[in-house]
Amino acid sequence: MCGITGALWNTPQKALDGATLKRMVESLRHRGPDDEGDWRSEFRLQEANEVRPGVALGFRRLSIIDLAGGHQPMSNEDGSVWMVFNGEIYNYLELRRRLEGSGHQFRTRCDSEAIVHLYEDLGVECFSHLNGMFAIAIWDERKRQLVLARDRLGQKPLYYRHEPRERLLFGSELKAILQAPDVPRELSRTAIDQYLTYQYVPHPYSIYQGIAKLPPGHAAVCDASGQLQVLQYWNVDFRRERTITMDEAAEELAPLLRSSVQLRMQSDVPLGAFLSGGVDSSLIVALMQEAASEPVKTFNINFPVSDYDESKYAQQVAQQLGTDHQQFTVTPDMFDVLPKLVWHYDEPFADSSAVPTWYVSQHTRRHVTVALSGDGGDELFAGYERYPAVALSEALEHVPPLRSLLASAWWQRLPTASRQKSRLRQLLRFTGGLSLPRKDRYLGWISVFDESRRASLYSEEFLERLPSIDPARFLGDAWDRCGPRDHVTCASLADLTTYLPCDLNTKVDIASMAHSLEVRQPFLDVRVVEFAASLPIALKCPRAALSAAIPGIFKRNRSFGKRVLRKAFTRLVPKNVWNRRKMGFGVPLEDWFRGGLKGLLRDTLLSDIALQRGLFREDELRQLVDEHLDGRANHAARLWALLILELWQREWLD
């Protein structure tokens, strides 16, 4: 696991000098404390005005496999291909055997070298043969092109700034690109609008105008003339649904997930796993323990707030599976951790579960260098609590009178519940969206600020300068990829390509790499992903019917999704884990804002500095703060998003 950065330039005025490259590399030290390297090739103008562009590659390394031999930048035998790479390729031994059979000579045991030789043979097509998580930059001397690539589901980040016909800058994090002294820090209003919708800035945007994220499953090729082409190398047909029985699916899934876990246990450094006590992390740990010759090291944190504490479940699972379990009790010091989160995440990022992810990564790194996690199971196997609501809304489309009754305005006159996990709050949120089209309904349920709230929040000046790019298109385009499939499948696979890469994978990557910890996600093996995406919804959760969906929403001891996982692995995971309700990895924001963070909230959002930015209307900001602090409403998620945005501007713009 590493950090990568560099540039390609086509004019001497845009050359990246050695000192700037060193600063870019140094800004990523936390991602790779074990080694560093850089390589540069100077710009030259040859005969007939032929341009030989300048290239720079920089690298920081966290050593995992072949500790002595994985130095980067890495080249092929004759130096015609140079590469920097962040991530892990789990099928590299299989690729290596194939490449050695075709005559390639290997100098190391690391996975990185397999990429170099595979690119020699296949060019840009090589990325579709990689099973792993990665961000890659390759300089091809013969073709005089710089190639960037990102893994299928965005487990590893990759930003770039393209200045047509002049320069391309790239980096694992924005802070690396910002080390170039002539890169402007111009706030993107489109990104703010997207951020306040989703709680993250979705690809291809970044918070800065002129800097983009390479979308997952894509490669970008910049040639000697400075022209950039972005290509999609992975595009699963989400419309395809297999005809398969439960027994057949379970029999096929079991060896796939077992293989994925075993591949991700390859390591030359200490390895363990996050264990929350939920289905996904418990299953991954059970499969690890099944394959291990000694107790697996597992890690869990708990907060001293009962609604957000899963530690008792983690302890039960660890005891039954026989793991070497470490549990840490954490009382977050938000005044200490908030500035660190704002600095490391580079962009405004409002998923508050970044706080516990930060702490579990910090404590886990004290014991191991690699940890496996259960991320991805909910999207692939319909595990989120919101999916029963999707199923119920689909069923209600067949009962128009009942749907009309539930969607009627009088429901919304009920007093608003101030607790985030209140059943009344969830009911009002559910019924409030029933009159909307299915995609808009789902977006309304998952949004931080819906369209009307954003419109009332923005100042007139901000609205006048806001480009006409509808944030709903990001989710809508992903939803449309599923075609005529059922609502739950559309929602879950849309989450797989939007929420998972932009929120969950970003959260885990930044929080873990801030502590030089590598996190691997077995559910995101390409074989598992493509298999799960093709399954009919009946193998994941009950059919979309009132009798099935209502218990999934209102019974606390009822699990709704993941039926095929249970069929395949029922004996591996304790029964109480399968039957428990999903809890989530949250923090008590509503209480913090009415308690210890009350002063910070007011002093930050309602300060002269914040109000003079001209982004938001003062009366709307004051109303949000006052309603929450008085207990009249729960605006915790909205206030957190606004607080993070303001703190980010103070760190990176002021």
C-alpha cells in the first residue's frame, strides 16, 4: 500500500522540478513510511519540432510483500516502461506464472512487477486482468504516453489535473497535486452542491475547479501532445439476471468468497481483521480463522453510548470463533480529531462514521499492518436497513389507495422526532417520499440536503453562479444501468457504484492510510462482485411484498437481506449474528451538538468568517442551528456537513 504522484508536461514552462516532486512525494509520507522513490525524464524538443515530453513519477511505500525488493518507481528490463503503483494485486502469482511462461524476466517477488510486464504485453487492456485494488501510473516511452488507472470499485483514490496541451498532474491525494506552486485553489460550486446532496464529492468532480477524480473502473491516457482520453475498462451488465436456485447459488458463492479471503491473507507483515460483530465482518473473520493455523487477530472499538456500541456482539463472535481479540474503549476527543480528519480527507467529507473508522484504524495499526474488513457485503447482498423500505415502496405501487393514504400530507404534521434512530423519524422519512418517482424517492431518503433545502440554504449570489448540473444524475445514471430489474436490486447496485466507492471506500482508505494501515475487502473481489450482481433478488432478500418488507423495517430482531450468504455459510457464523438487526458504524452527533460541540458549532457556522463567504443565507443557517439545539428537529447530519465544509475552507483555502 502506497502513495503515488507525478506529472507529464509538454512545455518547458510547465516542467516539474525536482524540489516540487520531492514535496509532492513527502506530502504522502503517511501512506508509505517505509520507502520512497522518484524518477524524472526531462522535456526535449527534437528535430522537426517533435516533442519529447517531460515525465516525473514519485512514490511512498508501505511494505507488505517482498519487503526488500519492491522499490518504486519500477521499470521493465530495457527501461521503456516505468510505473508507480498503490494497492495490492491478489492474482499476481497466477499472472507471474503466465508472464514467465511467455519469456518475461522478474527481478522481485512483489506484485508490482507483474503489472509492468502485463502492460508490455497488453497495453491498456492489462487492467481488466488485475484482481485487486489499485491506482496506477505508467509511462510508456515507446508510445510516449502516460497511462493512469483505478480499480473497479474505487478502493484506491486517484486525482488528476489536466491542463490541455501543457501538463497533467496526478496524485493519490489532492494535497500532492497542490504542492505544485501554480495550481489554483478555486472552489467548485458544482462540488459543493453535490457534497451537500450526498455527504461526499462524487467522481469525476473534486472540491477544486480544474481537478478531477478518475472514476473507478477507468483508465486515462495522456499522449505527447497533451491530449487526454478517459476510457472505461470495466462495465458489468447489471441488467443481466441469472436463472439459478438458492442451492446452486450457495454452492457457487462459497468457494468464491473463500478464495477471496485466502488471497487477501497473503502478507509478509502482521495481519488481522476489523470485527464489529455484524454479519459481514463476522463472516470474513470466520473464513480467515478457517484458513489460518493460529488465532486470527481481531479488533473492535466501542463508544460509551449504548445505541452506538456493538462491542458485546464482537466479543461474542470472537469468543465463539476463537480469535485473538483486542477491544478498545474510545471517548472521542473531537477537538483533537476534527482538524486531523479535515487535513487527511483533503475534501469536505461528511460521513460521521469516519470518526470511529479513524480510531479503529489507529488502534489496529499498533498491532498489525494489514486488516481485512467486511465492506461491500451490504451493497452486494441487500443488507442495508433502507432496502426493506425500498421493497415496501415497490409493493405499495400495487396498492394505490394505501400508497396515497401513507403519502398524504397529514402524516408530515406529526411532531418531528429528535432522535436519529427514532422509529417515528424513520416513518416520516419513508412516507414523505412515497409520492415521488422511484429514483427521486431513494435519493430523498439518502440525501443530506434535498433539492428544496439546498435551494433555500444557498445565497442568491451562489445560485446565480451555480452551474446547471443536477446532482440527481449521479445516482440516476447508476440506477438506470440496472434497466428493468426490481427496485431493491436497482438501489443496491446503484449504491455499489456510487455510495461504496465515493463514501465507504474513501472513508476507509483515508482513515487507514493516515495511520499507515492497509485494509483489504474480500467482498470486493471482482469474481464475487460480478456473481452477486447477477443474482435474482429473491436469493438476497424476501420478494418485494408487504408481508416480507414490513417485518424488515419494524422488527428489531429480524434480518432482511443476505439470504444466500446465510445459506452458504450458516454453520460458520453464530446464529445470533445472522438474526441480529444491523446497527451501523455511527456516532451520536445529535447529542454532541447539544452538548460538548455546541459552542464549536455556533462559533464556526455563525462566525463572521463563515457568513462573509457568501455561500449560504444567514437566516437559514441560524434556523438550522437553533432548531437542533432547541430540540425541535434533528439536523445533526446537515449541521455536520456544514461544519466540515467550513472547517475544510479554513484549513485549505484561507
